[in-house]
Amino acid sequence: MGILPDQEFVFDVAQWQRDENYEVYPIGSRPKELLIAPQPSPSPLIRPGHHYLFKQSSHNYPLQYWAEILAYRIGLAAHVPVPAAFAAIDTSTGQRGALISWFYDMTQPVGGDRFIHGVEFMKRVIPDFDVKTGSQHNFRTVLAFLNVVRASAATLPSPILHWARTFAFDALIGNTDRHQENWGLLWSNSGGAPRVRFSPAFDNGTSLGHEITEAALPKFADGAHLARYVSRGRHHMKWTMSEGRLGHFEMLHRLVEAYPSARRAVRLVANASWDSIAEEINAVTFLARTVDMTEDRSSFVLALTECRHHLLQELR
């Protein structure tokens, strides 16, 4: 058993209540529904009455939803806050997907949590910000804005340490999609002074080799082929607006050189025990192989993550 109990069966959401409040409907392209967990709960892992996002895979990558579930369990082992994610099926339609815990309480009264996507901050700082491509999304602008926020809201944790941990996590899972709509701040005005904090690392489906076809998996038994694939991974966020996107580990090198304090946040992720990470991955893929994942793919995910974990440890 890993850090938390393993999910022992795929949750059926066919009878879960659908929430039609589209004002809070999430940004993104993959099919999704906002659901409310039943009472009583079908499992100790599920919070009764809580909102969950039932997020399906893209049409091109039918197993992509497993990346969300794997990222959650890897985050547990690597000390990175990630919304809980579980395997689910709607038996009324046959659709499978990740059941992702909503990371704030939308039912709170005025003054409770309010989530603001990073894209809203980028549009304030860069008036002509290209929302569609995010081509101007860059760390130095994000950092400057967050430092201004922190000056007026001291509850906000260090942006350097937050992004160091996030970039290290994205390097570990190979996430290439931490775009301007995949991070944000939670604001709460209850009790007087505003409380501001970062959202957890959500929307992690574009990771863990989700796009590799079944036919291509045997190539990755060659360590050199695997290493070349890992080296091609890029962060969505640039370092500056004028530069191209950096490789996962190139970005981390740049970060710790410019901000030495970032090293301890990177080290926190890198120091996660490989045995603990592997145990979490194996627990998910064991369940996945009872549904739609092959043993070849589960072995690929394990080898891929081990390679990235080794590279992270070299940065310590």
C-alpha cells in the first residue's frame, strides 16, 4: 500500500448528480462534467457531497485520463500538492475518465475561496496577450506580477519556491502543458485581510508519455531512445517573453542559477524515494491493466518516470 489507500475498483458515476453551474465550468478542451459525489460515499477515498470533475481523454489519446491519476499518486510521493484523481466510468454511456477532486469549495458564501486563472494576470500585465497560443507566457513576467501580489498579501507563499517545486514536478512527469490556464491563485476575504495562496498543480494529463502509441512502445526498451524522448520535453512557460521554450531540466538549471533559494524546493521533489514513486505507479497501473492498459505501457511509464527522476536527482 502507498501513502494513501489504493483505489481498489473503478468508480461508477452514472448516478452521480450533474452540476449545471456553467459559470464555474472549467477551462480546457477535453470532454468533462462537473459532478457531486453521492451521500453516503461509495468509498473512503471519495468525499460525500463534494464536487468532482469527470474528465475524459482526448479522442486521439484514449488512455490519457490515466496520466491524471498517475500524476496525483506521483505527487503524493514527491510532496507536491495535486488534486486527488481516481479512475471512473459512466456505465450509462461507457465513457471512462479521471474523477478529479475540485480543489476549492464552490458552495462557500461571499468571502470564501475565489479562483483566478493565471491567464487573467497575464492579460493585466500584457494587454495584447495571446490567450489562444500563450506565446507570451513567461516566468519573469509571472514572477514580477506575483511579487507585487505578495507585497500586498503576505499570506502568498514564495513564488520562487512554488514555481521551483512545480517545474520540478512537471519535469518528473514530463508535463508540457502548464499553460496560463493551468495555474492560478485562490483568494479568500473571509475574516478581514485577504488570504492568497497558489492552486495545487492541476490538469496534468499532457504527461507520462500519454501520446505514445501502443505500436511505438517496444522502441522505448532501448535506453538511448528513451533518453532522447525525455530530452525533447519542454515546459510551456518560457523563461522570458523573447526566448523559446526551455527543456524540462534546462529550465530547472536556469532557475537554480538565477535564484539559489529555489534549489531546496527542487531538492524536495528530487529527494522523493524512487521506491515510493514506483509503488504509487504500480498501484495505479495494476488497476489500469484490469480496464484498458497493457503491461507494456505500464512498464513504459515506470521506466520513463525513473529516467526523469534520475535526472532530477542530478540537479540536487
